[in-house]
Amino acid sequence: MSGTVRKLQSGPPSTGDNGAYAKLLDRARSLLPQLRARAGLTEERRRMPQETERELHDAGLFRILQPRRVGGSELDYVALVDFADVVALADASVAWNLANLASHHWMLAMFDRRAQDAVWNKSADALIASSFIFPAGRARKAAGGYTLSGRWPFSSGVDSSHWNMLAGIVASEDEADGVEYRIFLLKQDEYRIIDAWNAMGLKGTGSNDVEVNDVFVPEYMTLAVKDVAGGPTPGSAVNPGALYALPVFALFPYVLSGSALGNAQACVDDYVDIARHRASTYNRAKLGDLQTTQIKVAEASARVDAARLIMRQTCIDAMDDARRGRIPAIAEKTRYRRDGAYAVNLCTEAVELLFSASGARGLYTSGALQRQFRDAHAINAHIAFNLDAAGTNYGRVALDLPSENLTL
């Protein structure tokens, strides 16, 4: 691509990693032809094909945020945006699963070392699914741990995973103590997968439901949300790096936002390529010569470029703060959430512009545009990208009202 529509570079941050970041990105780019060719199959199966899963494992992409002490790459947090951005050029569902599953290695590094050992001593490649819908899980204290029950939707990549991080609310016997938000790490044989993922978009993510009935979870296999709000965590003794001192739920949108970014970039790329060579069916004018086409290219690409800058800079700034030992205040955390939602909304707007400008061509299921449109809206439907919710909470804090997001 040339000229004004060239994608802004998402180069690696300056971390002195001797080119490891760039090499891994190149590995991700090398997978694009086969991932793109397999996109239809991925949707048909409603989950990642085994071939795709193996290629991502072989390239080391699931382990981009895993601690080096267990063989991971321990890249900067912005890697979640950058790698999903690249992979979503071929398939947003695969990018979504890649970033989502990679982020759980990052989160596991914050658990008690015994939980880390339970997973990584058996297999450092083990995949961990999740569902962080706290009201879906009900837990009560028990001797040495908790008893958990619930049914959680949207557990992406669960069929490929041998573990699951499930969110729940622990009720206190004393009502005055309120409730506690906590994450529970369970083995595959402790939960039941329910085949419920029949969706309009992100069809290939396999985001099925999981159900748990009165399972005991040892204390060390759980993690309190208040312990991952920034700064030292239970895992800091063995994973002292700045990456593992980031505020998890304040930065949660950036786990998944890169899939929206790459999906929108692919839509821009495809539209420009077609407009350069195709004539209008209405008057045979070359589409690229029409001012309306030129304006749509400018508007859509500007939204995608702006979204990329917002996503990447937020992650880079957060890492810089963590290296200095600085924990962001609640106002900054709500800004992270606001900006993550806003950036993904920009990506969705870019896809909508080009889908509308493409006319009847976008209706054909044989083309990528209809999938990009569906995936864009499926991504935007995630609560992390609901600008009303993120914006309201940001506005509340800006106006000296308490935050309504209890995970921050």
C-alpha cells in the first residue's frame, strides 16, 4: 500500500530485546496467507482449527507475555495490541483468541507460585480460557479455599484450553463486610463446556459457556481482584517484572482491542485495492477516480490510524509507569477504559463507512467484507467497548463521583 493510506508502523517499543519483538511479529505475518485461506473453515467450525492452533503454538505467539523464567517471551503489554492487529488482517476470530489466551499467561504470573507451577510445570504451552463475568459465579469460603458454582458465557477458546479462569463474587457471612471479587483457576475436568456459541460475528472464537457445580478451589488457585489493581501481586516474588505490576482490569480493553484494529485495517486495505481497479456498475467510472471514494478512504483510514495511536500509546505509557513503580490513580484507570472503548468504536465506524460505500458487493458471503462487518460489530458488542458504560464512569470520576466499576 502506498501514499496516504499506508498503515502507520506498529514497531516494537524500545526495550532492548535484541530484535525478539520484531522477529515474533514477522512470524505472525508469515502466517497470514494460510489464516486468511482458512477463515471460512474457522467460521464453519465455530472455533480455531487444530492447524491454526498448532501454527500459533509453533510460532510461540501464545506465550508472548509469559514470564521468561518458564520460557516465555515476556514482551511489553503493547504486544497484545500489535500481534492481534497483525493476525486480524487475516481473521479477527483467530486474533481475538490469540490475544485472549496469551493474556492469561500474563495473568497467571500474578497468582501464587503454586498455581503457576500447577499449570506450567505440567506444560508451559497450556492454554487457559476465561470468563470474567463476576455475577455469573457464586463462591463461598471453605476451609483452605472456596466452593464455586455458576454458569459463565463467552469463554473464548475454551475447547482448546485445559484450564479456565472464572470470575465470581464471594459473599461474606457478615453483610457489613460486603462482597469480594475473585478469580478462580480450574482444571478442565472441574467444569463442563456447553456448546452455545452460535453467533453472528467472531464465529470462529468458540466462545462457549462453562458450568461449575460446587467445586472446591484451593486458596492459592484464586486471585483477588484488589490484588491486581496495580503494583505487587501474589506472584511478584517469582515474577518481579513491570509487566506483572500493571493494573489488570483498568487495561482490560487492550487485551482484545487489537482484533478490531487489524480487522478494520484489512477492510481499508481491501477497499483500496478494489477501488484502484474496479469500475462502477452504474456508469463505468473507475471507483478510484470518484471523489466520494477518495473521501471514504481518507475518513476510514484516519479512524484506524487514530485508533492505533490511542491503543498503543496507552499501553506504552502504562508500562513506563509500571517500570517507575507508579500505580495510576482512579482517574487514569477510567481514562484507560474510556480510550479503549473509543478506539474500538473508531474501528467499527471505519468498517461501517466502507461497507456502506461498497454497495451490493458487500452482500456476498463469498467475500471478506461481510465477515469484517460482522466481526467489527461482534467485537464492539463486548462490554469493554461500550462507550456509554466507559464514558459514564469516566465522567463520574472526572466530576468527583465514585467509580461504578468495582474491578478498578
